[in-house]
Amino acid sequence: MATVNASQIPTLTQLYRSGQLKPAPAGRFPIPTSLGPKTVPTPSQSLNDRMALYRGDITKLSVDAIVNAANTALQGGGGVDGAIHRAAGPRLLDACLALNGCPTGDAKITHAYELPCKHVIHTVGPIYSPLRHDTCEDLLVSAYKKSLETAVLNGCETVAFSCLSTGVYGYPSQDAAAAALSAIRKFMEMDTEEKIKRVIIVTFVSKDVDAYNEALPLSFPPVLDASRLPSMLNV
């Protein structure tokens, strides 16, 4: 499979215009998170132009940084973590071992070696427990925030996120998507200099695809063109 550049991945603006992403039904609200929003926020053309959605293999993306769903030891594993390490080659593991691990909710960065991206940001999401939902959400939000902060500190303008904690760590995809998007939106709203030019959400399995298709219009609603409103609403 050929590599995919950031410019080839449709932004939310483009997805809304093509009808591939639909506005949220009237009366729907985001899943509550500590960061909000509690209601559907005001549509922002600027934010929608900087957000993108891609279903596919994150290891094929030619971007400044991909975000790996790592474990605290940074020693590789299964799922996306294992795929990234296999594609990057053995030097990635050597670089990770030199970092002496990573706490849950934090992020560290390495070169990407044989991957088409420039860097890999390794972040650790929480192992989900419904008895510790608020704590898990705080740690998941922190993982996204720290990853974006790390990207800015290292001059990475295009960042692609895997779906953190929704695999073997068991975080429900809908709740994880809501927390992730609340963290990303908050960061992008504060990034007034637009140091991050593009954030790409990368999904693969159906449950994550469905969760983001539902959550994105609630966190990043479309700027509706009145002339196209009936077709966008599919009425």
C-alpha cells in the first residue's frame, strides 16, 4: 500500500460538503466529559479545516508525527503498537528503551525510522474500569493533551492519532471518542497561532469508525450552507 500524505486525507469541512459525514440529528448532545462541551458548540470553519478523519493503516501516513497507543514500558505490544514497531524496524524499540518508560497520561517522542512519518509520539492511555471512569477519563484526556504539546515542542504541524485505549485496554469507543475530541478541541481553541495545522483521527475497526462518525458532528459541527441544508440533512 502506498503512503498517504496529510493533504490527501479529507478534512471535516470536505467530509461534510461531500455528505460522507452528516450533521448530528436535532436534539442530540455530546457525551458529557470533564472538559465539555455540554451542548453542541458553535460551528467553526477554522477548526473543521484543521481536523481530518481517516480509516486505514496509520503506519502508511506521511505526516510529521503519528501517535502510538503505547504501554508504560514502551516495549511494543499488540494491535497498533505492534504494527508501528514492526513497520518502523528494530531501531524504534532501541530508542524507546532509552526513554525509560512513560507514565499513563504522558507522552514521549522518538524518530520514526523506517516509517513514512517523521516522528512517533508514544503515549499511554488508561486501562479502563467503569468503577474509575472519571480517573480514566482524566488520564485519557491527558494523553491526548500531552501528545499535542509534545508535537508543538518538536515542530510537528500534522499529527495523526490512533484510537487510544479502545483496544485491549477496554475503553468504550463512544466514551473514548468524546473524551478525545473534547481534549483536541480545547487544545486547538487555545492554539491561536495554529502551530498544529492538521489533526487526523485514524480509525480502523468498526466500533471506532462508528464512534467517531457519531461524535465528530457533536464536537465539531458543520458550518451549514443554507442552500445545501436539505441535502446535508438527508431529508
